[in-house]
Amino acid sequence: GDLWIVPIVNPDGYEYSRDSDSWWRKNRRPVENDALGKPTDAIGVDLNRNYYDGNPAHMELYRPASDTPGSTSDDWGVTSDNPNSDSYRGPAGASEPETQALLGLELNHKNIRGVIDHHSYGEMILYPWGYTEEPSPVKDLHVEIGTKLNEAMGNRYSLKQSSGLYPSAGESDDCQSVNGLVTFTLEVGRSFQPNPTTIPATCELVGKANLTFIDEILRRAEEGSLPARP
């Protein structure tokens, strides 16, 4: 099988977090207009609130029905319509080039069957859904594989549905899952900017989970027990 590795999805935001603001999480593209077309001088979109595959049937994963565009009074979960918020979802679904690039890779290659994202921090293994507290149709599969990922790391992490950490919309996991991908987010480590001396041990630990994930996807693909790709 093929293995695709995307080293970093948000290089501009990453550099800014290293040089200027260690808590920065958005990209660095200027937000010229908000969802209602109002001009803004804000910078950046939280890319993990910006995922939308363009299918109207999946709009609720990006913007739940009760969440009005451009209004912050009914923002759902940790997802904001305020361009100055750290969790700004963007003026529209998949408005950002980084989001478009990842969706183009993942959704246009039907041989991709699983995705594991690495975020920080919290030592957690998260699985869909994030946009609702209801279980996904493939929750049992995620729990089964997620348990094996955790066992590979000596059960150091906690395994939970993403909305159990906090509810949010426009997450990559939800968008990928509704398109037939088996997807997890690893919240790695205990800091956005970890002490360099801790990085080798963290990489070794998380590497074991990554290899287990690859093995599980390959094995289940061969036996035909993975969700179908639409």
C-alpha cells in the first residue's frame, strides 16, 4: 500500500507560533471579508474548523443548523464566527488553501482508507464525531482501533470521542469520516511548545501508535472490513 505523509499543514501559522505567539493556532492569511461579506482586518482561520467537502448533505458538520452565519451569539461549541477568535471557522467552508489541499489529497484518492492527524496537546486519541455528541455509525471500529493505538503506547493516552473533549464543527476528522475514511487525531504531548529534551521520547511513543494504525488499516483493507469510500 501507499503511505502519504504531510509533515505540516499550517507552515505559516507554525512559524508564527515559534517566533511571535506560542499560543497561535490559525493560519496567517488575512481575512478580507467575513461570512456576511463585511470587511475585516483579522488574520487567520483555525484550519480544523474549516473542513467542508462541498456536499450540502454534510453542511451540518461544518455549520450545525442552529448556528447562524456571521453571528457569534449562537456559535456551537468551540467554533466561532468571530474573525478575531482563535477558533474562527472562516468565511465559508474550505475557504483556506491548506484545507483545500488536504481535502484534494484525501478525497480524490480513493485508495486512501485511513488518516491519522497529529495535533498538540493533551495526550489523547480522538475519534469522530466532533460536531455532535451522538455516536458515529462506525464508533465501534474507532474504539477497537483506538484501543490498539493506546496499547501500543502503554495506555498512556486517553481514548475519547472528539466532542467529549469539547464540541466543535468543521473538524478534519468529521469531514474525512463521512467520506469513508477511518480517522483519528492524536493530541500529542503536554505542551504547544515542549521542552526539546522531551521530543525524542514523545516521537518514539507516538511512532508506535502510527505503526499500529498502518498495520490495522492494511489488515482490515485486505479483509474487507473498512468502511466503503463513496
